[in-house]
Amino acid sequence: MFPSLDYTISFHVGVTTRMEQAQMTDEQEETHDQINQLMNRLAGARGTLFKAKKAEDFQSVGMKCRECLLLLVKIFAQTQMIPKGQEMPQRGNFIGWCEFIVNYFAPGASSHQLRSYLKGISKETWQLVNWLTHAQNANGFHGNLATEATEKVLLSLIMAFT
């Protein structure tokens, strides 16, 4: 009935995914949809990178990675993450929001190293993709580095969230 191993595995993964989705709560389904939205946006950046030839094309990769990071903040940022007496960052303030998001997801003294790492890669990635957006000498290495760094931030914060 199954003509190849690839077909069999694809069928199995599809059935398993559908079964798990059927058991999701509305909140889990919304989170799943938001994560898919993030990954689709990152896939768009990778698609642009794959076709890129000129510096402007690679700059566009930087812009798409930047949009991924801003969508991440839009999805995760919540007012309850802001401690009393502190000002809420603007929605476009990725680094400012990451401070609060990471503090919220990794609280306590025992998570100091984790917070430091997550904040560091978030800040450095934000600066990298913004630099790439304006880099006159942008090339494939820069585009690859930006998409890989963006993916690392997305996956790291998603894992901290779940």
C-alpha cells in the first residue's frame, strides 16, 4: 500500500500532526499558528537569500529578518512582563522588549547565565540585521549569517516560552 519509505514516513508524520492538533486547546492552537507565522516569515527571508545576486537583494534579506524579529516581539510582548515602576518600550524597540521577555521567561538567580545568553544573541542579531539592511557591500555570507542568527533567536525564545 505504501510505495516507498519516504511516502510512509510522510504519511505517518501527517497523521500524527493532525491527531496532535485535534487535541490542542484554543491557546495552544493560537501559539502554534503564531510560531508558524514566524517560521513562514523566516522562510521568506531564506527564499530571498536564495535568489539574491546584488547588494540590494542581500539588504532585503536583512529587512525580512528584521521583520521576523519584530513579529516575535509582537507575539510575545505582554504588559504583565513590565515590572511596576518601569516604562513599557515602544513596539518597535526589539532590544528593550527582549530585556523584559527574557526576564519574564527565565526568572531567578539560577537563570542568570541563560538570561545573559538570550539577551546577548537577541541584541547582536538585531544589530546585525539592521546593519545588513543598509550595508552597501552586502553579500551571501552576510545574508546567510543574518538568517542563521535570526533563526537562532526565534528558536531560542520559542523554547524559553514553551
